[in-house]
Amino acid sequence: MSSSVALYEALTSAPDERARARVIAEAFERLEERYPHLPDLATQGHVRESELRLQKEIERVRAELKLDIEEVRAEIERVRAELKQDIEQLRAELKQDIEQLRAELKQDIERVRADVEQVRAASRESELRLLKEIEQVRGEVARTKVDLLKWIVPLMFAQVAAIAALVKLL
């Protein structure tokens, strides 16, 4: 027979209320001995209560997470804006530096051009002076030739005459 039928028979055969209460208490005791973990079992109410608490906690965490995400996005946008500003500032500084360097290079190039022109002019002057001196030297060489010829030709005739006189003497 099943234990519930035995419980029923014990309850109906009990002579008074006190005996019935004792039968019920013993039935609970046997139930607790048979299922010692029974008080630890969760009921639907407990599960539903835990589920509601967890849902509430999940919603709270979601809300906090949304706030954190928005804060991070705002921080990223702030950093992005700062970086854009820094980049623009650096670009402006670089443009200014480049323009300054260009101006300095133009000045240097103009100075070098002026120096080159001075060197060219000095070279032309030297070339003209050297050409004059070469012409003067050529003129002096030509005069020296003429002077030498004036002396050499009579000397040659004198030598020829001296040699002819010696040949007659011998």
C-alpha cells in the first residue's frame, strides 16, 4: 500500500484529536527523513522572485552600461575634437614654417645669384685684362723680333764676310 493510504487509515482510526496530530507529525518526520533536502528545494514562488530580482539587476546593469557607453562616446568625441584642433594647429604652424623657409631660401638664392654675377663680372674683367696683356706681350714679342732681326741680319753678313776673308787667307 501507498504511504498516503496508510496515513489516511491511521488518521481515521485515531481515537482523538491528539492522536491524529501525532500521526500527522510522524508523517512529516518520515517525509523529512526520506527527503532531507526538501527544505532546500526552491518553489515556483522562489524561482519567480529570483527571476524578478535578476531582471531588475539586469535592467540596472543595462542602464549603467548605457551611461558608461555614452560617457565613453562623449570622451572619444572630446578627444577626437582635441586631436582635430591639435592637427589644425600643427598644420598652421607647419605652413608658417614652410613659408618662412621658402622666404629664407629665396633670399639665399638671390644672394648666391648676386655672388655668381659678381664672379662672372670679375671673370670677364680678368679675361679682358689678360687679353690686353696678351696683346701687349705679342706686340713686345713682335718688336723684339724686329729688333733681333735688325741685329742678326747684319751680324750674319759680318760672319759670312769674316768666313769669306778667312777662306781667302787660307
